[in-house]
Amino acid sequence: MDTMAPTTHAQHWYLATLGRDALLRELSDLELPDFVTRDPLSLAGRCVIAEPIGHPEAYRATQRALAPLRTALTFTATVIDEDTTMEFTGVVPVLGEREAGGITGWYAELLLFEHGTVLGKAAYRLSRMPGDRTWIVDSDFNLSGHSRTLQAFGSSRLGRKRTLLPPFVAELDRLIAQGPENAT
């Protein structure tokens, strides 16, 4: 099992996307004005650089919101698209079973970083319910940090289904196969 020490870039991308709701909950007692919390990338950037001495409340709130990232599982995957080969680092802060409508399936959160860049490439909330052949994208995020698709776990069973590329599917399946004690 590979885990990561979260880089500043990973922290920023996580707080702007998958960890944004947790960050807003943690910051709610500070009663920040709307203009500070409206832009996910800007807010995440401010929080990542918050110092424990200068802004202790914001620092502690940020550290609590970052908790899933500290124990995240990681992988490296290669994607070949026609003549281009791209290497990605996948960061999986959450991987485990979840229930929706009386059906138990797998839930994952996935951050992708393309090697050679410092920006996050993608952020997904995924599900794999019994009978699904692959991981289904329930939610994903624009590069601005705002959600593009936002559906609850297991809700994308009807209609058009967006799925992950096979190299990412294989890595998530490998992490699950390592055993439930490693998939949290």
C-alpha cells in the first residue's frame, strides 16, 4: 500500500474540490464573508498558506479538513492516447463500501495529477455498485474547483454513465484487492 505525504499542490487541489465541503464546514464558525468563500481555488490557496501563529483558527480548520489526504493511498498509471503517453499520479483519500437505497457498493474519491505539471488534472467521486463493470463518475470538478457533475453516491445508475479510463479502473481495483484493512 502506497500512502503520500501531501504536497502543497495536492492539498490545494483537494481543498478546492473533494475537500471543499469539509473545509467550509470547518470554517463556518469563523463567519467569513461570501467573497472569501465563493471561489474554491482562492479559498483553498488562502487556507493552505494559513499559519498557526498568524491565523490559528483557519490553520486548525484547514488541518481538520485535510485529514483524509494524510492517509490517502496513491498509485501511478500510464495512459496512452494515440501518439501521446501520459503518466499520472492518483491520490485516493477515500475508498470503502457505502450504502445507497439498501444496496451496498464501493465508493472512492480520486485526485489525478499529470506528471510534469503542478496543477490538479481531475477530481472525482466514484461509485461501483453490484453489477457495474467499471467505476461510474458520480461527481467531477472543473479546473476552477467548481463541480461540473454533482450526483449522490449510486445515483448515476440511470441514463448516460461516465466511466474512468481502464488504467485508473485497474488501479482502484488493485487497491480494493489489497484488502479491506487497506481500503478506508
